[in-house]
Amino acid sequence: MPIEHETLTNFVLPECDGDVLQMHDLHFAYPDGHVALRGVSLSICEGEKVALVGPNGAGKSTLMLHLNGILKGEGDLTIAGLSITEDHLPVIRAMVGLVFQNPDDQLFSPTVFDDIAFGPLHMGVPEDEVRQRVSDALAAVQMKDFGDRLSHHLSMGQKKRIAIATVLAMRPGILVLDEPSAGLDPRARRLLIELLRQLPITMLVSTHDLRMVQELFPRMIIMDEGQVVADGDTDELMADIALLTAHGLEQP
Amino acid sequence: MHAHAFDQYLYRDSFLHRLDPRVKVVGVLALILSNALLPDGSWAAFALVWLALLVANDLSRLGLWFTLRRSFVALPFALVAVSAIFSPNGTPLAEWDLGVVTLVPTNLGVIRFVSILVRSWLSVQMAILLVATTQFPDLIHAFEHLRVPRVLTTTIAFLYRYMFVLTDEVFRLIRAREARSAGLPGKKRGGSVLWRARVTGSMAGQLFLRSYERSERIYNAMIARGYTGHIRTLNPHILTNRDWLVLWAVFVLILVIQMVGWLR
């Protein structure tokens, strides 16, 4: 059951009406036989900012790779009412902005500009608008002057922000981030938190950073061993020390 | 994500898996040589080799048709032998006028072509079985025991190691592109051919840069742990009586095959 929160509701998101994401009884096993998801059900409403926490190997990253059809498990999954089929994939990929945990997995072009422009260009956005979107995305992550820089020479924090910019330029309906604050120094982490706070987009963020969760996300989902073990109000779940300990988490 | 595409080793607790890698390497090389020495059209001998291969498949517990299923990957390379069909010896079967040249397939030529095909197909299956039942470090170790120069074995070992690094990088790059290859309803997606080619080109450049940097890091890590130029393995590599027995059995088998092939 989705839980209503006082979130940023004054924004109208494109192409999303009603639930942004609906997942019911999703199962997935990797080709080597390792079972990663054992019946995951969750739904996310427009404007919600949801944290996904749980120990390493709980299935968080696997779950996220399902959201734009990179992995295909068994079960029902719809994004804004569209099921994940070959026909829907292009639209779904425009709607779900997936940012990988390791920015080196995300960035594949020589310059920052090329990387951010890839998504919009592939979608057939006209050139003028592409330029506009790239500079908007760079401004949103506070890296205005980095367009001509080479991606692989940036620092970790910069790479993470550029990785987010590459999907912001596609104007996604939901932003899916895999451990965005991992490996950042305190200042880069603070910049990232402020950035996520300001972005008026529905978000699903997997993380081990429970302090960030407390600060940013009204709703929290705990996953362990391929299943959702808790889904609810962040403050309530954080108060349940027994629950946190049972799933390898520590109260911040 | 990991690339399993080239990792052909399949673990089973079987007779073939437990055999000393040196015996397997020498046996397979001798059998492949024997295949090459069989005369054209010695169908009985070819059948015998295949029978032996099926028995070996069964002994490996990988399934009777395991090597057969994997062998088709290599078959296209055997088509290089297609010119053998037009051997000048033998009775002409037909005449194909292609304007510039006239091709005359002959009966001996066809027999030769099919024989080459069968030989390479059998040999490929033997190599597949060898790689599937022997772990790569053991294989390299066996080559070292057999006095293959260290430069060669080290090069092969590194080639094998970095093949995975390279394919991993390829998969990650492709996945990253895939994740953002979106489209909008009613708009042409994918951009122009020229743009797509440019993106692919820069991805190839990125691939080189990254795998170069990554292999450098891996090499440093190897040096940091005392790597001196050869790969060690925990396998004791002691030839037991059973290993010697198998080696002798292989040579007897080869003798029989050659006799069947030549004494007709």
C-alpha cells in the first residue's frame, strides 16, 4: 500500500497519471542460478521520494535494473500503467531515469556534453532543445562549466553528479538512483543531498546512508534476501531497532 | 555482471575432470594429429573416432551430446576448405560457368572436402572437451610441464585473464547505452546513422582507455601480491598409475584408428 506523505505535490509530471510504478510478486534468478528476487511487491505514487535500504546482496540493484527493462524477471511490473514489453521499452526508458551505482558504468562518451546529450538525441529531441536541456541539466547539478571536460578525468563526486545529469536531460518521470552517496566525501555528499532535495521528481533511491534517508525520504522500504521486509513511514521504521538490527542496519 | 561467454570450464566430479591435465593435453594433441593423418574418405575410422568421443563425453558427465552442441560455433571456419571441392584429380561431376572462371567439382574433391570438414569437426570437439574438463590455470601449468616456453604460456594466461576484463567492460558500456536509449511516442528515435556511428566509435575509444587503465590496476594488484611471472595452482600434478594407463590407452586407440584408416 502506498503511503501518502506531504511531498512536493505542486509539480505536474509529464506522462504520469496515478501510480508511477506498480510491482507485484516479482521473481528473478541470475543465469548462474543465484536467486536475487523472491516475490517483490511495491508501488510508488507520483511525487513520492522513497528510500530502498537493506544489506549488500539484498536485491536492491537487481530490482532497479528491472525498472527500465534491462533485467526481465517473472511477475507484474508496470511503469505509469505500461507493462515492460519490447514495444513499450523506448517510452519506459524515457520515463525511468536509472543512475547506476558506479558512474563509470553510466558514462560512456568522451566528453560530459556528449554523455548528457546522448539521451535526448536518441529520443529525437531537436538540436536546439538538446543544447538547452544539457545546460539545464548541468545547472541542476551545479556543474555549469563542465560540458567540455572529459568524463573519466573527473572526481568521484563530480562523476556522480554528471551521471545524474545524463538522466535529468531526458526529463524522466521517476529517478532511480543506486547508492548515490556511496564513496563521497562529506562535502560532495552534502551537495548531493541538497540536489536530491531540490529535484521535483518522483524518486526511488537505494542507499546504506540512513542519515540521508532520515533527512530526505519520508518513506522507506527495507529489503533483505530478495524480499521486501518492511515498507512504511521512515521515522516509524527507524524507531524499530529490533527490525533494523535483524536486517543488518544501524540506527543513525 | 560477469561474462561467462568464454569460461568454458564446467565443474563435474568425473573421471575426465580428475585426470592429470598433462595427460589430457598430450592425449588431445595426439588425437588431433591422428585425425589430421587419416586419409581422405576413411569413413570407418572417422566413425570410430566419433564413437571414442561419445564415450569420452559420457565419462566427463557433461552429457553424451555436450561437445556436439558446442561444436557448431567453430564449423564456419572449416568452410575455408571449400576450394578442395574443385580438385583437378578425379572425375568431373559438373561444370559451373561463372563467366570469369569455370568451376569443375570432382568426385575426389568432394570426398576431400567432406573429409576435411569431418576431421576439423572431430578435432574441435576434442578441444572443447579438453577445455570443459580442465581449469585454465591447470591447462597453463600442463603446458609449462611440457616445456612450452614461459613467454608463450604467460601470454596465453594474460590473454585469458584480460579477455574477461575486456568483455566485462563491453557489457557495461552497452548496458549504459541501453539504459538511456529511449524514445518518445510519435518521434523518430535513434538519431542519424552518422551520429550513432560516432557514438559507437567513441565507445570503442572509451573501451580501450578503460580496459587499459583497469588492466594496469590489476597488474599492480598482482605485483603487490608477489606475482613473479607464473601462475600457481593448488592441483598437485602427480602422475598416478591411472594417468599412465589412460595415456597408454589413448595411444593404443590412436594405433587402432590409424590401422582402420589405412588398411582398407
